[in-house]
Amino acid sequence: MENYSDEKLVRNYLKGNEESLEVLVRKYLKPIFSFVFRLVENSQEAEDITQEVFVKAWRNLKKFNPKQSFKTWLFTIAKNTCLDWLRKKKEILFSELERKEEKFFIQNIPDSKPLPDEIFERKDLANLLK
């Protein structure tokens, strides 16, 4: 079974052969972890993200197009999962704020006040409810 193509392993798994998925995970676990680690530079985070990548792949295996490369599909999931993590993880250190000019501070601190269109929308909704 180790000699089967990735696409054949996916087809076999979708037909009920659990071992096919195990083969795919063993084959891609180290390359995905290495790829993720290079992006996040933290082994614990890389382990968590790698696990999330394989869970996402497992959940979406039915959507996989066998005419495409499984490897490319899996690495795309890994890349997108890393980008999501990096967006969530983005931190602003106070030491950076001290070194930057005021524009940096203003640009990176969210304004909690509603935007003008939100204010008008709320007023319209209030009038409609009355």
C-alpha cells in the first residue's frame, strides 16, 4: 500500500480503507511539520498547526479533486492554516510602540467607535422598530 499514488490512497480511504489515510499521514507528517515550523518558528505551535492541517484535510477529503496533486492540496491547506495563525498571533510589543512615531500607534490600535454608515444604519433600524 505504501507504493500506491496519493490519489489512489485517497480513493481507497473514501471507499472505507482506514489504513490508506494512515499511510498518507505518515508520508506527509514530517514535510508538513517542517514547512509549518519554518513559517511559525516555534515547535509547539508548529505541532498544533500541523495537527490542525491534517484534521482540515481529513474533514475535506471528499472535496479533494483527484485530477490535482494531493501534495499541493495538502501544502495549500498548511499554508492557509499558518497564515490564519499568524494573523491571529500578530502582536504589537510596547517596545515597538515606543520606538515608532505616533502614526504607528494610531494605525495599529483599533477604534471601537462605530463607523458613520453603522450609525446611520442603527438609526434607520431604530426608526423602523418604532
